[in-house]
Amino acid sequence: MEVGSRKLVAVRKDHKCLGCEGTISKGDEAVTHSGKTDGKGYRFHLHVECNHFIMKHRVYLEDQVWTNCVHDLKRDFAMVEKVLY
């Protein structure tokens, strides 16, 4: 069972975005995810744009996020579009 929260915050120091691996600079807004799953704690930060992209395409993520998942999905979408058109 997963217990977690998601908050919009202004970060107090630089963080790496889990979704794109880009830097979230001190003072920028970010979405912080934290909680517990299978008894283990987790915490990660996302750019607001990456969080929006993940929420919009969460069906493709199967309730999972991973390092660089935003770039992986965009690459996969581009490959599908190339094949279809």
C-alpha cells in the first residue's frame, strides 16, 4: 500500500528533477512528492511542467515514475508518430 503526498513548493536549494533530470534552481517552484510504499520512504522533486506532463500521460506510466521518464515518454511518442505518419 502506498501513502503519499504531493505539494507545490518553492525549493530552498537546487534539486534534480526526477522526470527530466534537469536542475530545479533555488527559489523555483517545484512539485515535491513524498511518502511510503512497501514500508520504504521516498521523496522526489519535479519541475511543474514535468509534473503536468506526467499527470496528463499517467496511463502510460502504469502508476510508476522513474529517472528521466518524461524524456523516455516524449521519445516513445515521437517514434510512434514517425511510424504513423
